[in-house]
Amino acid sequence: MHTQTLPPAAIAQPTPQSLVLSGTWTAAGLQAGMLQQLDALQPAAGDAFQVDAAQVAALDSAGAWVLQKLLLRLRSQGGAVDLQGLGAPFSRLLDFVAQQVADQARKPLPPPAPQPGVLESVGRSTVEAAEQAVALLGFIGETAVALARCAVQPRRFRWRSVLVNIRIAGFDALPIVGLLAFLLGIVVAYQSADQLRQYGANIFIVDIVGLSMLREFAPLIAAIIVAGRSGSAYAAQIGTMVVTEEVDALRTLGIAPVELLVLPKLIALVVALPLLTVFADVLSVLGGMVMARAQLDVGFAEFLDRFVKAVSATSYMVGVGKAPVFAAIIAVVGCFQGFRTRGGAESVGRQTTRSVVQSIFLVIVADALFSIIFSVLDL
């Protein structure tokens, strides 16, 4: 048994004032390029036009819309259009589509959305920042509860994941942290050399490099590098898991995402960043020593002899003591922004950027607060 296949929609123009329509004027029967074929027709302007639709075998809303477009184009030439031979059901469908097209043309365009004013933009940004701050506080509380739960039951800690994160965030970051700390020590020593040479105070380059590097620059540069390197990775990893619904799957299995994804990263970074800070201390002082010898003729032995007198253990511990706080800020903010990912890849990128910006901002704010506190305590 063979099924008869209806011919596709077709248009013929036997004379300049007439058209013959045939075939199946449906979504399936309309040929590719039908609209371009309609635009290519050249009706005679101002003359009456006849459209023979007796050979139209089928018509649906898509075909009626195309046919209505053809009739409107012919009427736009200024002449009358006589549609002949179209069956009664097809005529009713065509009239219905014509009414819808006319109603749509008469409907006024919606007014453009008003642009928010400066005050409204500031208000919305403030509300959004406040909501995010409240959510961050809630996330910190959730992390603290999970940490206390694991402290009561140490077997809940995922030590293998902690060690892996220490390698990734700490050991793998040694080259970039060491290089930048070394270069920063060179820069600080170089910028100070001219001023010290004018007053014959070359040896005080040790005080400048030692105190500035150990107290401020070394922990800060290590934290900024880790924020851009590991904090962004935390946000991207967790954000991707949220998008692919892996976090929901963990909750379904009864596994707390904070214990699996946040605590190992937090503990690893709290351990790794102080060690990176010590490494940055050593390399930054070495860079200062190299520049002091090149610019001020302060030898290595002389530099180290002055160094142990100028830099106290308190100054060293002040710099190292900041590192765990910076690490906690970076890990918590990175994981928090990862969990706030919604949508697709664009959201992952947006939250990753936010995690880096907010981490660096909060690290600098925390460093400023440390400076005020240490100044009050005379440390």
C-alpha cells in the first residue's frame, strides 16, 4: 500500500497580472526560500491582480500566514487583489490569520522601560550588598557548625582531600609566590636606595626591607596571589558542580556539601598560606639583599648582621599571624561565591570574578584593621 505524497507549495506567474498557487501550504510543505520567492515577484503596479488558489491541497496557519503576506504585498502596489478558488475552510482560516495580523499591527508598541536613576541604582546596589553580606554571615555560621561537628568527631575529616588541597594551594604556588616576593624585595630596596644614599644612611636599607617585607608586603602579596589562584579555582569548581547538579546529588546521598567541599579547602589554605608567607619572607629579603649590595654596597654579611638587630621576632610573628586570617577569608569567600552560582557557564564566570575581587578587597581591609590594632597595642 503506497501513501500518496502531496506536492510542496508552489507559485507560478503565467501573466504579469495573475498568480497560480498549488501544492501543500503547510509548515511541512512550504519550501525553503518561499519568502524570498514572494519578494522576487514583480506585480504590475496599479492593475487588478488575480490569484488562483484552486489547486491548493492543504493549508495550515503557517501557510495562511505566508499567503496573507503575499496578499498584503500585492495590495501594497495599489491595485485590487481577487483571490479565487480557495475552499471555504481555507478561507475561514485565512480570514482568521488576517484578523490576527491586523490586530498585531494596530497594537501599540510597549513603552521602553525607564532607566533607573542614580538614587535608585545606589539603593539597589546597597540592598544587594546587604543581602549578600547576610548570606555570607549565614555561610560562615554553617561552616563553623560543620567544623565544630568534625572537631567532635575527627573521623569525619577528609584528610586525603586536605593533603591534596595543601599540595595544590601551597606547594604548587611556591614558584609564583617566590618570584613575585623576590622582585618585590628588589623594588622596595631600589626605591629606597636613592633617598638613603643622599643622607649616608645606607645601612638602614635593612630596616626598610626587613620590616616592610615581613610585617606587610610578604603576607599581603602571598594572600593576593592565592586569592587569584586558589580562591578563583574554588569558586569555579563548586560553581560548576552547582550547575551540573552534583551538589544536589550530594545532598540526596546524605553527604553535607560543606564538609566535603569547603572544610578541606579551608583547612588546607589555613595551613598552606602561613608557610607560603614564610617562603615569601625569605625570598623578599633575599631580593632586598641583592639590590642593597648592588646599589648601596651593603654586603650580605653586613646585611644579615644588621637584620637580626633591626627586625624583632614580634615583627616576624605579626606578618605570619595575619596569614591564617587571610587564608580563612579567601577560602570562605571563594566557596561562598561558588555556591551562589545560578544558571550556566556565564554565572560560573561571574561568580569566579566576584570571588577574586571580594577576596582581595576583604584581605586588604583585614590588613588595614590589623595595622590599626597593632598600632593601638604598640606591636
